[in-house]
Amino acid sequence: MKIKVLVVDDSALIRGVMKEIINSQPDMEVVGVAPDPLVARDLIKQTNPDVLTLDVEMPRMDGLDFLERLMRLRPMPVVMVSSLTERGSEITMRALELGAVDFVTKPKASIESGLLEYTELITDKIRVASRAKVKALSAMAGKHAAAGTALAHVRNPLTSSEKLIIIGASTGGTEAIKEFLVQLPPDSPGILITQHMPPGFTHSFANRLDKLSRISVKEAEGGERVLPGHAYLAPGHAHLQLVRSGANYMTRLDLGPPVNRHRPSVDVLFHSAAVNAGKNAVGVILTGMGKDGAAGMLEMKNAGAYNLAQDEASCVVFGMPKEAIAIGATHEVAPLHDLPARVLEFFASQGSRAMRV
């Protein structure tokens, strides 16, 4: 059975190109197009789509207002179509908070030729969205409120810059990373994060995380010393790596080719952590489609790191964690809301053991 897609965009050109792209695929079809949310509302009732593609900025009703109402009353997988601007990235981050599964960006140059070049990207995201687990917004908000309780300060001398948390995520990861970080105390070990996200959006994402968390969060620039109580997010244009400089851990950006079709790649980050941190690192793999991160996490485990994966029930897409679990790269599998405490408990147990020795 084909994936039924409803396209909502105020541009007739975009609607036409999206329809051409989607209908060119054997496993999906456009069941309707709408120039604004008010028309979309009626078409949703008529066509019962599996996935909605939604423009961020539209007339008559703002895309965010429509998304919020939709996710409260009739939750369904939504892929946002965003402009590559600072305002567009801020709105897109808010859309992901409201429950959108993922987003694609409109090309800056020729819209028609640009979107046609995006065929594989757009259709892949629609396929992933069609299989994603989507919850009603009210239920999500309550869950985040309960899970967002900050954990106590780390006991034992864990603020040593030797200890690190290494995180990888993809589809659904922006909210998962937020939920993980907001629980952490300000004296947490240093954190490096790779989230699959295009250039122009990671800066907004890091700023949003910084405002919500008790730790400091920034988009990695390369060459920073990795400090306790700080998190460094891979920028959308480069792989993030962990390197050593004498006794210090440092960040490094790598402009090499995509790995597992991604730059930044989780495998690249995990591999660097295996080589340079070994048993001082805890690896965390969160929701996401594909296998990026699984091989690198196994390297981390073989180097002495302790690894955790998000469980299927709490994942938007149980792809990356499933792959890591399947090859034996993880030590624990736990719900998202339990992962921060599990990580800190592991570090505390290591600290206690060291003090007894």
C-alpha cells in the first residue's frame, strides 16, 4: 500500500514540484495539495493522509499554530518544509518541539531544480515519517514535564575532565537530546553530541538547548577544550571529533566526506571517542533512522567505554539504537527519561570504586 501524502504550501510552484517528486516514487502518492492550513484541515478529513508536508510560513494561519492544533486534536507524522534562514531555523526548532517528525529545507537558488535534486532526501524523510511513532501534544508535554526534573549534583569527584558523555542521534533526536540534557546537573562530565542536521540549524538548536539546560551548550567551533558542565554540538557542515592535546580533551571539526550518508556522522564521533577516551567515556545512542553510530559504538565498547541505548518504546524511530543493540555494542537499554540518571549512576559507581581502591 502506498504512503498517502498531503502537501501544504502557499507556493503553487513548491506544491507542484513536491507532487512531482512524491508521485515519482513507486511507494508513495500525493492524495491532496493545499495552499494554506484551512484548506488542509478539510483535506485531512477527506483523504486521511499518512504523512503531511507542511510549510513553515503561510497565510491565513501560521504553520506553527496549525501544527500545534493538529498535534493536539489529530496527531500525525509531519515533515516541515523550512526556509534556510535564521528565522526559519528558529521556527523549525519550535515545530520539532511541537511534534513534527523531521524537516527539509527549501533550496536558496532555483526552487524547482533545487527541490528536484532533493528527491532522495525528501522521499527518505517521508518514508521515515510514515513509520514514526507520533504522540498527541498534550501527552508529550506532560511526559516532558515529568521527565524534565533536574537530577542532583554529581556525587564523588566526577567533574574531572577525564570523564565524558558522547551522544549520537537522528530523527526525533532534537527532542530526545533536549530531554536528556535538561536533567543534567551543572557539574556533569563534558559532553559531545552529533545530531543529523543540516548547516544553519545546529546553531539555533545549540542556543535553544543552552537556554533550557543547567549546563552550557554551544555549537562546536573546533579547538575548544572539553570542560565539565559543557556540551559541544557538531555543526551541520562538519564531523565532530574528540582529540587529545597533552592532558586535555579537545574538539576538532573534520570536513571530510559523509559517512553513512551523513556529515556530521555519529560513527565519526564515536570512533574518535574510542581512540582518545576509551574507558573514560559513556556512549549514548538515541532515536534515529539507519545504522550510523552502531559500528562506532562497538569500537567504544571494545575500547572500554560503557554504552547505553534508548529503548524502542520511547524512540520516535528505533533504527540507530536497534542496530547498535543488534551488533552487541550496548551494555544497557533504557527509556529516554531514565538515561541521564543511568549515566550519572554509572559514573558515580566508577568514582566509588576508585576511591575504595
